[in-house]
Amino acid sequence: MTTRVTPPATDTPPAAATATPTSTAPSARRLWTRTRGIVLAVVLILVAAVAMAAVRSQTRHGALDPRSADPYGSRAVAALLADRGVSTRVVTSLGAARAAAGPDTTLLVAVPDLLTHRQQTRLHAATAHSGGRTVLVAAGSWSVERLAPGVTADPATSSGTTLEPSCALPEARRAGSADTGGIRYTTTHVDADSCYPSRRLATLLRIPAASGGDTVVLGAPDILYNKRLDQQGNASLALQLLGSRHHLVWYLPSLSDTLATDNGEQKSFLDLLPSGWLWATLQLFVAAVLAAFWRARRFGPLVPERLPVAIRASETVEGRARLYRKANARDRAATALRSTTRTRLAPLVGVPVAQAHAPEALLPALSAHLHGDGQALHSLLFGPPPGDDAALIALTDQLDALEREVRRP
């Protein structure tokens, strides 16, 4: 009966790999300890987001709605227009806005950027030859080029909010300074009125049409807010721009209207997000990458260290064996066993250790020493990895038996 010899700890894993492995999975308490900081940060961010949304929803409730008396509503403008005999009607669908366009009507589009490109094209087709006035409030690059062809929105907004007219438009000259600072525009129309410039770019444009109507592009909605109406010349400018016709149709695109599909076109989720959110997300991504580089482990060359305690070789071998078994690394275990056996056998048969892993040098010396089958020795010392644990154990027994036979005097 053969006795299995345990290989040294520094070279090979022994058959102790068959021992019951110890679970290394972290406990629930350890997981909570590791992740509680991240969870707390996420909870704080969510709470702050909800609080900010709640505050914003209260302050911005009914924004640009002529029925709202909130600070950002426009009920005061509608009331002043009513005193001057101008009726105000609110519509929330594209069909109603297109049907209302006419020579005796001013059509105000409160949030043009919410409309899809096809909706913008259809709205412009209805207003271009109507003979009325169309007022676009804070139209960005998404909408202004379709609702007012020949007008381009500049990427940079104005540096200030209160600006001087600096143009010949009667409405602007009578109103004086006003809070029109916001989006800036350029135009190819030579007959357009460019007013309230900021760094030589207008924040208010009036483009006359051949039908007798015109289009007014307003860079900011501030002159329409209840809270800003009594400041500067805001009230005068708003009443003159919106009171030139007997009827004012106030188009507030509703959620169902702006998300409606026209011949398969639909605004994506990213289109509905303000541009600032995209830039903020990019900045957060860059910050996360920098934080990852800052906190990542930097692996350098291996440095030998003296262990603080002495560890028995059998414990180290057992640990490596368990790791091999957990990873099903029979090929690596067999390679380690064969390599160590060849290294120990080479000096015993007169082969230098440097040539211990060369079959053409080791196998002839072993065959001469044992008078055995060279092909069997090649399969044992240089063969393929075992297919299962039983084959690995059999290989260990055979290598032990071969080494004992070589050492036998």
C-alpha cells in the first residue's frame, strides 16, 4: 500500500484540496458596514432632490399662464390687456393654435422648444401668411429656425437682464429699458428690427411678413411675469407687443400635445431635458472618473515582507489547495505538481536543474535509471491536465510512487 507524500508548501497543492472549504462570503453585517456610507449619500441626494423639486414646483407653479396669479404667472398682463379691450384665450393644442391664427389675432407661443420639429413646421405654415402677429417667448436653437426662418439663436446668453432698446422700433423706444436679457439672436432679414442688444446681438427681434403680419422673437419671458411686470419698462413693452390686435391667443403646449406623435416623429427623453442637465451630467461623469483614479489602488512591483507570525507550511499548502479547488483549477494544480516533481528528480538522475523541464534531457536519464517505459514517463511528467478530481488524486499518487522509486537505493 502506497503512502501519499505531501508536496512542500512553496511548490504544489496537496491532496488536502479535498477538505471542506471555508466560506469566505461576506456577512450581511459586513456588507452593511461597507456600503452604509454610499447608501446614506444616495438617500441625502434623493431627499435634497425632492426638496428642491417641491420648492421649485411651488415657486414656478403656473409659469407663463395668463390664468395664474403666482409670481411666475402672467395674469397681470392678461388683466391689463382686458382693460384695453384685448381678449385673451388660452389654448393647449397645436390644432387650436393653428386654427386661431388670423389678421386680427396675436398668437403667443409660451414654450416653443417643447414642440417637435414637425409641429413647429406646421405652426409656422399656419402663421406665415395669416397677417397676424406671432410672439415666440425664449425660443432656443431647437425651435427658432423653424418658427422664424432666417433667425439663429446664439449659444451664449446675455450677460445682463435689464437692457436698453437701442433700435428704432416704436414699441421699444416708448418702453425704454426692459428685462429682455436672455437668449440672443442673429438674423439674415435686412428689414428686421433688432432691439435690446447684448454684446451686439439682439434679445428682441421683429421680422415683418409680406402678408402684413410679423413675428416677434423675445429672448426672455421676464417681462410677462407677474413679479417683474412693474419693473423697468416691462409692462409697457408687454402691452404693446401683445395688444396690437384685438385678440390674444396664448398657446401653452400641454404634455400630451408636446409628446404627441406626428407621422412617427416623437421627441426623445434627452430632447425634453434642458441643455444644462446634459452638461451637469457630463461634469459628474468626469468627476467620477477623477475620483476613481484618485481612490484606485496602484499596484507596483511585488516586495517581499517578513511575516509578523510564523505560519506552518501545511497551513499554507492547505489554503492554496482550497483556492485551487474553489476555482476548479486542476490544470494549474497538476502543472505545479509535475513541475516540482521534475525539479526534485533531476539532480537524482544526474540532470542539471536548469534542464529539469526539458523532456529530451530528463526522460532519457529517468529511463536509464529506472529501466522503464519512456512513453509512460512522458505522459506522467509532461502529459495533459487531469479531467476530474479523481484523476488529479491518481496523478499525485503516481508522482509520489515515481519519486520513491527513484530515491530507492
